[in-house]
Amino acid sequence: MLSSTSSSEQRALAWVWLTAIVVAGLALLALDRHWRAFGMPAGLIDSKQLWSIQRDRVYGDDPRSVVFIGASRSAYGIDPKQWRTLLPETKPVMLSINGRHPIALLRDLAADSNFHGLLICDVDTHGMLRRWWDMQQEYVDYHRLRWTPNWHVHRLMLNIWQRTSVLANPALGWKASLQRAFEGGTPYIPVTRINSSRGGEILFDQFDADASARAFDEGAEQKMHEPLPPVAEFLADAGQIQSWVQTIQRRGGEVVFFQPPVSGRVAALEREYFDRAAYWDVFAAMDGIHALHADAVPAMQALSLPDHSRARRRSRSTHDLAGSGVAASRLAR
């Protein structure tokens, strides 16, 4: 039997632990409120794990999967939930990655014998150049080599934590905080938001869109000073892309290449630097290739592009793409 002295020591220790937990909880709550007042929002942070959850969803026929791959123009310009509302017989899957051209993922899906859905590939002529093919390869490799059911559960739990507290943001973690303590500066406040289906949105009212437009224009100008790849070299590489498309088609899948609307010098990159008739149009005419350019969708010409590269109203761009002739015809097959 425990002595009264031992019992009271245990009760005292329990109170110490309870007090410590309460104090720690209050400290975390105060810190959370501090960063919220600073402007830091709670919300999901994109990652290879969140992407991999969606990568697992590309299979199935009922409903048919519609997989979006590309960079920021589709990542933030297409709303998967609205797409499902417009086309309820489909299962939209968002695999686009901000800042990364998608050819590595096209190659991966071609090699995946179980995939036979509709693939909508957001890419322009520049993004099809061989030197950019591997930009998404690290995501492909993560899913192939490191993704497990345990990591899936971990990410689902992390979603709950990130929705609950701003302290789940890695920018507020101990390593980032220690680095700021030595180097100065403040944590980055996100100007985008994303949901669990990886449908993203740019919050144009929270940053200087004009400055962003200038940065995109300067980037386009810089690219236009690079050596122009010979047409024959481009088309030889396009032939490899064509072979991956045909592999998907032989399994009953479809691929649509889509150039979203752009403006300013970003548009000049395609219209002046690349001779569209010699590059994009020739690729679009290759056997088995189905391509849609925003210029061929009149409604898209009215979209607001505050930074010359991404649409303000993703609901409008989603509606226009879902109703486009090329996308609709591929779904009907």
C-alpha cells in the first residue's frame, strides 16, 4: 500500500505537470494571437505530401479523372471544386505546381500503366523546352520512393493543425525563427491560399500586383535574350512529348495542352520571341496532339490579369476552360 507521503508527492507532481501544460498552452495561444495580429493567416501550406495525396487520386473511370498539370497559371487559375460542379461526371485532380513546368509529370503519367484519364497540361512553348523537363521531377520521385500510408495519415493530421493554428506554418518554426534572430527580417506573409484539394487562389489585394507584373515582364524580356532553340531541335523534342501522349492514348486516356491567357511582355515571349506558327502551331498539328490556346477562346480575352500572368477570377477561367470545345470533346470520348 502506498504511504500518504508517496500519494501526496504524486498529487504534487500531477499538479506540476498540469500547471506546466496550462502555461505552455497559454503561451502558444498568446504566440498564435501575436502572429495573427501581425497578419499571418492560418491555413494549409502546400507540400510534396499534400501533392502526393492528390497524385494518388488520378485513377478510376466513374467518375472519370481530369488531371491538371502545369505551373501557377493552372494552380491558381483553375478551381477543382467549381470544375466538379460544372462537370459532375468528372473527378478533378489538381497536380499543378507553382513555378515549375510539368513535362516530368507528363512523362511519369505516361509510364503509369494504370492512368487513363483526361490530362490537361498547362504549358507554353518555353515550358516545353528540354532544359525545363525535369522541374517537377523531385515531386515525382518523392511520390515514387518516399510516399507511404503513414505519411498520408501524417499529412491529414497536419492539415487539421495548420487550419487551427498559424504556428503550424514552417516560417514560424524554431529553425526559421532562429535564423531571423541572427539575420533580421520578418516572416513571409502568404499572398495565396490553398485547400485540401490543392485548389489555389492568389490574393491580389494583399500585394502590389503592378510590381509583380513588372517582375514577370522583366523575366520574359530576359528569356527573350536567350539563344532561340532551332525549330528542328524543338520539334525533335516535341516528338518525344508526342510519344508520351500517344502512350496515354493507347490506354484510353487523353491529353489536352492548354496555354492560359497572358498579357504584357509575358505574351510577347510567345508571340514575338517564339514564332507561334513555327513552334506551337506545328506542335499542335502533330498526330495525336490536341492543343488549346487562350487566343482561340474569346471569353478568355476578357479575363483580368493583374500581374500579366495569372487570372484574378479563377471562377471565370475555370468556367471558360470547362466550356471550351477541345476540353469538352476530349471528355466526350
